[in-house]
Amino acid sequence: MIDLHSHILPNMDDGSKSVEMSYKMLELLAQQGVDTVVATPHFYPTKDTPEAFLSRRQAAFEKLQPLPEHFPKVLLGAEVAYFEGIGDCEQLRELQIGQTGLILVEMPFRDWSGRMIRELERLALGLGLTPVLAHVDRYLGSNQLPKYQHQLLDRGIALQYNADAFLKMGHRRYLLNLVKQGHNCYLGSDAHNLTTRAPRMEEACRYITQKMGTDARDLFDEY
Ligand SMILES: [Fe+2]
């Protein structure tokens, strides 16, 4: 199972605070059946340059080496905050997830527009990258996802769900319905720590499998 969204690299952002914490998070992910985890530290284009970000990310990744054999394989990526001009930014290729052509994009919490969706489409058409919208479950309260869902899916923009969204009352029926429609979708822990935002991949998969009658691992994309 792949965890497409995590903050497991030490001291990169508001995620893991130390190598020790990163190891404990990776240990938990291994216990939850995750065999590949994508490290997606926040990238804010107004605060950071891709060059500086990539060198910090590499240094943080190296601090974790060598990883014990039973740990999930760690792929490098980024959670790129949406910005104007994202659709034409060549440097984003360097922030894709490994060499998969997927790029995890964090949208603003409100006020999406058709123009923004077209920018995301340009990422695919111009740069050959498939945008994956991070934690789409968070845009249900503000109604942005329901409003733009068809435009996104028609344009081949993929969705990433946070595992713990399936473990809370509220929107999970809506999310299950979306998964059922069989669009490109990914599951991620969005784990930041070991307490308030610990990984809950296995629990979420168990719930989804039970509700859908299909093994959750078959419902989400691998790459
Ligand atoms: Fe995140």
C-alpha cells in the first residue's frame, strides 16, 4: 500500500521534529502495511525557491539513511501550495513525486475558480505532470470540491484523500461515493507527528473495505 502524502522528513516543515520522530512514524506506517511512503514537505513558492527546498529536502532525507529494511520505501515529493502561474512553471518538474509525473498540489481553502482549474489543466497539457489535489476531504465544508468536482475529474486531475477523513463522522459517505465512481484517487496519511496527526492508514483501509465490500487497496491508485 502506498501513502501518497506525509510529513515524515525531519525538521522540514510542521511535520516530524526529529530523526527519532521520523523513525517512529515510519515504524508505524510499516506496521500499518504501507510499503511505500511519499515524503511531501510543504513547498510555499512565496517563501522558498525550488533550489533551496530541494537541497533542504535532500539533507533531511539523508539524515534518515540507512533505513531499516522493514521500513517503507521513501519516495521524495512535495506538497506544492497553489500559486498563480503554476501551470507554466517548468521547475515544478523537480517537485514531482519521484519520477511518476504526479505532482501534489494544495489548493486554497476557498474561492476556487474556473481559471484555477484551467491552470491545473495546463500542468498536464504543458508540463506533462498530473496534478493530484491534496486532502480533498478538507474542501467539503467550504463546498469547493462539490462545486468543481466535475471540472476536475473531466480534466484528469486526480484526488488524494486523507485516511483519517474516513474515520470521522460528517463527510465520509460523500467520500466513499466519490471513491466508488472510480476516478483517479490516492490515499495518504498526511501524517505530521505521532499524536494529533499520526498515520491511520490501516484503520481507514479497514473501514473503507468494510463499507465498499472491496479491498480498499484495490480502490486507490498506485501511481
Ligand atoms: Fe500535508
